[in-house]
Amino acid sequence: MASVAFISVTGARTVNYGESSRGSFHALLNRVEMAGLLSGLDAHETNLVLAKYRDDEAAERALRAHVRLYAVGLALEEQWKITKGRPIVCNMGALAVFEVISPGCCRRCNGTGMVFNHACNTCNSSGYKPASGRAKAEFVGVHKYQWQQVWNDRYERIYRYVLDMEASVETKLAKVSA
């Protein structure tokens, strides 16, 4: 029963087992019990789950720090030319985490993927509309032309790292719940 759906519907910070409220049974999980459910995940994957599905701010900060370190390591390994004092690489790490944890809901279909019983063309029926290149460039702190020419491909590798982490989480939780 340890699936992403189960984790997302359980409460964020409860401790009372078996208390009834208006005749219904509430058995929501606290952090320790959630950790037991997620015991097959490494620390970064656990932080991803807690940040995305439980709105855990501490987990999100830890995940952002991890992805920023990954991004800095990538920049050093590939010898990216970076202007001193500009946090472009760290901002890209933070943006990748934000995009995975809080994907933007498509405004045309309101996240359903359908418009009048037809597939939404705006989001390709996903229900989510990614941020534009211009918005990403602004967040990272570069001009939109620099973003297109240099930084977008680099960002996509960082973003893919976080997406791969999320895919790993889903695979591991699917095995547990099977």
C-alpha cells in the first residue's frame, strides 16, 4: 500500500491513531511512520517524496541543496564558464527541484488534460504546462538569448537528474505496493 497516491492522501503531520472524528476513523501517518514506509529509498529520494507529496519544507530545502551540489559538480566537471558572483548554477538546481515538485497546472484545461471532451493541445493532455524559456531564464538570472544558446541544454541535464530520481522513487514504491 506504499504508493505515491497513498502518501499524498495521508495527512502531513498527524499523530493520533484510532481517534474518531464524527464517526470516521482517522489513522494518518507521522514522520517516523512515513520514514518506515519509505525505508527502501535513499535520503534524497525520501526528501523528494516528502517535499512533493507532503509539503515538507525541510525536505525540500535538503533536496534543493543536494541538486545544487549536483549542478555545481556538473559545472566543474564540464568547465562551464561562469561569471563570479552570479548564482546561475545554483538557481538552475533550485528551478529543477521546483519544476518537479510543483509542476504548473495548465490554465486551458485546469489540469484535467481535456477541453470539451478533446485532448488539450496546450499541455499535450498532461494537465501541466511547463514554464516558458523566458521565465526560466529570468529565474536563473540570464538573458533569454543566453538561455537559448548556452544554459537551456545544461539546465535540461539537471532537470533530467531530478526526473530520474522521481522515476526511481515510483519504481521502488510500485515494487513495495505490489
